Amino acid sequence: MPSPLIHKFFELYGASNTKFEKVALGVDVRGKDIFYNLNELFAEIKKNGIPYDLIFLEASTEVIVRRFKETRRKHPLSKYSELVDNIEYEREILEPLKRRATKIIDTSYTTNHQLKEVLYESILKGGDKEFNVQLQFISFGFKYGIPPSSDFVFDMRFLPNPFYVDALKHKTGKDADVVKYVLDNESGRKALNYFEGLLSFVIDKLKKEKRAYVIISFGCTGGKHRSVVFAEYFKDYFLEKGFISSAMHRDLGKE
């Protein structure tokens, strides 16, 4: 977060009637002006009565050099022609912040997953709130293309199609009689049982991996009936299990 926005955040925090329980702000050397005004920044934090922890991430020079080479990125400072010199210059800039840190984490030998675990535990600090995955269920029609942001895509065209029933053709998967038609048969019941088990298993694994957001898409021919039924069903199914869950029907109204 750029330095001016951090100050703006403190203003909003102080003016808001709703206090935030947990907020994590990330800064790096690209916002270097903040490191030259640390006394002013922490005076502002104290003035607003904001309790905080300062978690400082570092790694060995050798590891940082390797990471830059693997990603083929330039160092954001680029003051010197040699990467190692820029890394050491960065250390100089960050040193005053490191001295104020309440926790220092050496990431030299941690995997991304291990770092997630350490950061999560550091920020949660033993609280009783359990990490959860935010789920979005999307219905779509294959004739309009698959949603590109999908993490998982399921084809529901094997189920009975309400489009061929005159009384249901112009209704949608949000209507009770369409839901009954799609689900109240052998294929519908088996599909529900299968997807309940599969999605519960997968989402539990992703939750343990600290995956923050998962998009699960159900498709049918036009995105009006069968896919909508399943997106709505699993939105409610995981809401009841305590997840943050929502449904979006991309192609409703296109026909």
C-alpha cells in the first residue's frame, strides 16, 4: 500500500463507527518514502489508538537473488547495476522498520504454504476465528463460453432438460418446479450426492491450504435451468456449513 493511502486509512479508521477487527497492510521498498517518515507514521498510529503488530519478512541475499532470477524481474530500486548492490541498499532502507518489528520471519527456507501458515497464525494470534474459504458458484451456458475465472467447471447437460417441457421452458432454475424437475429423479439425486461429497472434500483441502477464494462453475446449454439449480443449491449448502458463499448467474436473461 502506498504511503499516502496508509495515512488515509488511519483517517477512515478514526472516523468510522465500525471498528475493524483484523486488518493487514502490506508495504515494501517501492513505497520507500514511508521509511523516511517512520516517526511521523508511528506517532499517527499512537494518536489514533490503534493496537498493532509489525511483522517483518526477510531472506538471505543468496535466496533473494535466486528468486529474482527465477521470476526474471528487475529489482524495484534499480539504483545500482548489480542486483546484489540493490538488495543491500534495500536492507539499509528497511533497517529502521526492522528495528521496530514485533516479529521477524526469515522466509529463506519456507515454502509458500508454510509462510501462509506462519503469517496466518501471527495475525490470528490464537483467536477463535477459524480460517474460511470464500466460495462463488457461477451458472453459465456453454453456448456463451466457459467463465475464464473458474477454478472448477462441471457440465450438467446430462440431467433432464426443462427447456423441452412447455410449462418450464420460460422459467429459470430459481423456480421451485424447475428445481423439482431437475433434482427429483434418479440422475438428479445421484448428482447431488456425488457433488456434495466431491465439493466438500475438495473445499476442505483448499481450506487447509489457506486458499482464500474459489470459483466453482456449473454449465448447461443456455445457462438458464440446470446450471442455475446447482449453483443455487450449493450456495445454500455451503452457507449452512458456515462458509461465505454466493451465486452468480452469468447468462440468465440472454435468451
